[in-house]
Amino acid sequence: MDPQGSLTTFMGLEPYELDNIVGSSILDSEAPLAIHQNLYGVDLAPANITLSAVELQLASVMAREARLKLALAGVKDSYDYILIDCPPSLGVLSILSLTAANYVLIPIQTHFKAFKGTELLLNTIKEIKKHVNPQLAIAGFIPTLFSNASQDKVILEALSQQLAPIARIYSPIPRATAFADAAMNRQPLAVYSAKHPSLTVLKEIAIGMDKLK
């Protein structure tokens, strides 16, 4: 659900070469999801920049908040998990994503600006729960791009103190060039560098999510 198409690129596809994306099914309830199968063991409904135009067209669509949920209804029984990659903003596409989701997993950079921005996201989640998706729950917070700098440590401590009462705080994912290198090679980190220490944290998150199922 991210018009930047970062995940689509990361999984080895070229976003600009795709005619059918997830937005096609959002606008047309009769159009099946364009799913690319078995990309590193998972299936992907891709996105590209045309999803931004879909966001504008949704302004006049009936029951727009439920459109992604409806698009997923036909395939959800075929999967153990469906992960929705949200855009880095709280616009219409994020609202559609939160309406369709059961849980929200929130990554937060261990920087002051990112930490302060979390309040707006939590308020949005509260409104979604109140008006359109009362089953929505926060699965946890993931500190990201963590380094041993003093500011990162202060923000990590603040996260633990202020957000732990809301949901689990996972171990921080460290800043590492391997993530950028894996993205450049269009591979998940587990494929690009199977023994990278950050995979321990990612496995912790996967186990935590599995317990919520």
C-alpha cells in the first residue's frame, strides 16, 4: 500500500513495469488482486506510483475505508498471514490499511522526531478503532535504525517507559549497511546475508506475531 513501491522493488519486481497493482482491486471490487506468487517463499500484491492517483480517486468512492478489506476478503483464507506495508504517512491509504488489519506493528526510528510523531499515529489508531474497526489492536513497537549514540539510547529508554504499557517493545533493530546492500540486490536480508545478527531480532518479532494468531 506504499506508492513508493519500495517493498515491490525489494522483492525483485520493477514497479514501473507493472500494469496491475493492489490499487486496481481497491477501485474495482470485481477485479481480483494481482498477486505475484512465490517471491522468496511469499506472495506479493505489488504497488507503484500510480497508487497515489488511486488515493485521489477514492475521494468519491462509496465506503472507501473498507475497499482494501473487501479486496482481501477473497484471498484471506488462502494465507496464514497477510502483511500490509503502509506508506510513511497517515493519509487515505493508511486508513484503508488500518481498517483491513487485525493488528498494527509499529516501527519507530530511535530519533526524537520519529518518537514524537508516534502520538499522531496512536490517535489515528484510536479513531479507527472507534469508528470503523473495533477489533484493531497494537501488536508491538519495533525500535529501528538503532545505534549506540547517546540520543538513540535516550529515545529507546523513553520508548520503553511510555509505550510499554500499550504494547510490547521489541528488541531494537540496529543500523546496518547490510539492509541497504540487501535492498540494492533486491533480496530480503535473510537471503542476502543468512547469518546477519539482525536476523535474531527479526525472528523474535516473527515469533511474537505468531503467538497473536
